[in-house]
Amino acid sequence: MINPGGERAWLDELRAREQTQTTTLTPLIVHCEHCGQPLSVANHGHRTVTTLAGMWKLTLVIRQCIQPDCPGFHQIHRPEEEGR
Ligand SMILES: [Zn+2]
């Protein structure tokens, strides 16, 4: 049995999927500028950006220093590209 609207909906979904691209932004800094220890991944953020070329799903990696005696302890580093 053929659903008259079914095929059309499937094509629309396929087209939308083609136009959606994903990328991961990570901070350029990987070592703490205060203590030199490797930064840990504190969190992941998500953002969807729509451009003329289609939709981008961005995963933002957020880093922080986890050395308790470091002046930069829990200082958040976000991807530098964000917001441009
Ligand atoms: Zn540190």
C-alpha cells in the first residue's frame, strides 16, 4: 500500500539531512596558561547555526583546569571561533 504523502515526506527529510552539516569546535588552548597542566573537557555545548549553505550543528568543547591549587582553576575556555 502506497501512502500518497509518504514518499514526498521522505524526500524532504533526505534533502534536509543533506543540508545539515556538523562540526566540532574545540578551544585552541589545550594546556592551562597558569600551571601548564592539560585542560580537561568540562562540558559540551550545542548550537545550531543556519547559513545560506544550509544548517550547521555545532558541538562546542569547553575546557577547564582541574588543578585545585591553580590560579586558573575552573576557568572556562570556550572555542575561539564561537560567535564570529
Ligand atoms: Zn591550571
